[in-house]
Amino acid sequence: MRWNRRESRCLGYTAWGCIDLVSASTGEMSRRYSFIYVDRNDHGHGTLKRSKKKSSDWYKTVIATNGEDLSNE
């Protein structure tokens, strides 16, 4: 299935969270849905250092272009 801009109407996009979060249901850190990586594993070990993911630059572009540029470049 391909997405077709002419046949689709996207009214908005909501990010799950900007920073890696512990899953409320499972307590896991292994599933990450954010723009900022947090160095921590499912067992609570790590430095907690934060770093930008590639998706943060993508989201910045989407915002700056008001959704006109959705490319992953």
C-alpha cells in the first residue's frame, strides 16, 4: 500500500513523546518512540545521557515546512 497525498487528508501529527519514556504498562525502555534517546535499559542501567535521534531532525523539518516536506532525507 502506498500513501497518496492527493487522496489523503492529514489534519495533524502528534508525537508520543519527545524523550524516551518508560512504558507505563510493561516498564520497558526497549521500545522507543521519541526524538531524544535516553541511555537506559529495561533493567534501569545506563548513564541517562540524552542524545538526538535522526527522527528529531526529520520532525524539525516537518514543523518548519508546515508538513510540506515529509521526506526522510
